[in-house]
Amino acid sequence: MQGAFWKPSGGLTSLSIPAQRNPFAGFRFMLPVFMIRLLSILYLGSSGIDGTDLLPVPKVPPVTDVNPILAMRNALLAQPKDTAWVVATGALTNVGLLFATFPEVAEHVRGVSIMGGAIGSGFTDVPISKKPGEATRIGNTTPYSEFNIYTDPEAAKSILMSPILAPKTTLITLDLTHQVLATQEIQSLILATETSDNSEPSVLRQILHALLTFFASSYDTVFGIDSGPPLHDPVAVAVLLSNLNDSQMAGRKDILQFNDNDGERYIVDVVTNGSHGKDVQLTGEVGRTVAQKTADSLGGVTIPVSMDVNKFWGIILDCLQRAEKCKAMQLAANC
């Protein structure tokens, strides 16, 4: 819905990998905020998806003849009630507009999975930063806030404080994603091939490996995390393949498990006081996600504290193999 970068190039470049027509391509809100641009470049590079020169030229042009909010509404309502999920892996501007403009969509969807926010204060035992003097750091953009929520805290608050959406929402915070590290072992597995003839890894594997290597350097420099970069967005997507998607995953054996402490739920507020910028005195705690446990197991946001990391990486590797087999079949069909 909204990427972690201010240029449209990042989204279009990403879309060129699966080479599928996407009705939301090219729509994003340009945020002329210096700190947001600076941090995006620092983590993601100048293109928004730096780290490799193997990415293909985008084959799919942006769609400009349809309102993106209306397109999302129509796509979701076209699905049976209580089946579709909304997965947000960037700022919540577009998703917030969707639910505000078309409240019937909030009633219709099964769930919302958001990569964003950070609770801190011992919510899990994983540090956000290993830099000296930053043991109590909560966020990755300011000392208190995570990038996606910081970018549009009002939009995030409108979703997380909604009595209709909150019980349907899973929030994947930095407290969890910093447990999902692409270690050297994982990076080697991503680059590995199924054959034993020392053949070169596929372009897809080379791209993913190069991106992870780039991010590893960034996280080491910025946060002192030297054992591998954390993976964020795919964890929010993986919610749909887990025990948290109980309607569709129920009864399936060996599914991905997220630990929500036996059904703990939270009232989540978002700090909106403060200004975006470099001056911490002016920024304050804007974008901070404040979670308070609620006794109503059906009335709050789900915030997992851990997950089966090995199973998660197994899913990622399985997806790589499936993509390669699909590509091979396409090439064979065109011969």
C-alpha cells in the first residue's frame, strides 16, 4: 500500500521481479520530510531498493486511470466476507484512507496485518540497538518510534484505536522482527542451489542475497547488529500462513506458529504530539506505539512476542524453490 521510500522507483522496481500487473503500482504519498528521506537512503539506498544491479527494468507501467483507494475497496469487497486480509508494510496513509472513506471494508475484511511500531521497555528481550548508550532505545527512526508509524502516526492511530479494526489487527513490531535475523547461515542457504554441479545460483537468489548483504552492512553501521539484518515486511505477510489466521489455517498440521502469550491482546495508542524533523526536542515521542494489556481477549490488537523463526525461514526457502520451478516451466513452455 505504501512503501518505505519516497520515490516511486522503489515500488516499480520491486514489481518488476514478479512481473505481474498490479493495480496499485505507482501510487504512493510523497513525503517531503528530510529525516524520512535521510533514513530511507541510509537503510535502503538512493533507489529505495539498493544492494544489487541485477534487478530487471520494470515491465509494468504505473496505473494512473483509477483511484487507488477505490481500487482497494473494490478488490476487497469482491472477496467473500470474512476472508480477505489487508497487509500493510509501510506507512498507513493509504490504508487509513481506505477504512475512513469506505467503513464497510472494515466490517468486511477478515484481518489486518501491519509491520510497524515498537513497544520496548522489556516487551521482548531483543534489543533494537546494540550501540553503546542505546540499551533502552525503542524505535529505529527516533529513539521512540518505528519508521512506518512515525511517517503517518495519525493514520496508524485511526486503525489501531478503531473498535472494529483493532480486534482484527496483528501488529508486527520491531520487538519481534529483530528476532528474525538473516544470519550468515541463512544468507548461504538463500544462495544455495539444489544441484551439486556447482551451477550458478539463479538471478532471484543472487538478488535476494545481495539485498540482504546490503542491509546487513546498514544495520551493522546504524545499530551495531552484526549477526545479520532483521527481516521486517515478510513477517507481516507470514501472519496469513500462521496460527493467527485461524479461519483458513485451522486444522493444518505444522503451520507457522506465532506466540501471542496465549491470546493476550492490547489497547494500542499512537503518540501524535511532536514534529517530524532532526531536532529530538521538537520530535518528542511522535509515532511511538504505546500498548496496554487488556482483559478483553476479543477487543484488542494482537502483538506477537515471538515466532518459530526456523519454520519462517523454511517458508522463505520453499518460496524460492517454487519460484525457480515456476520460472523453469515458463521457459520450457516458450521453447
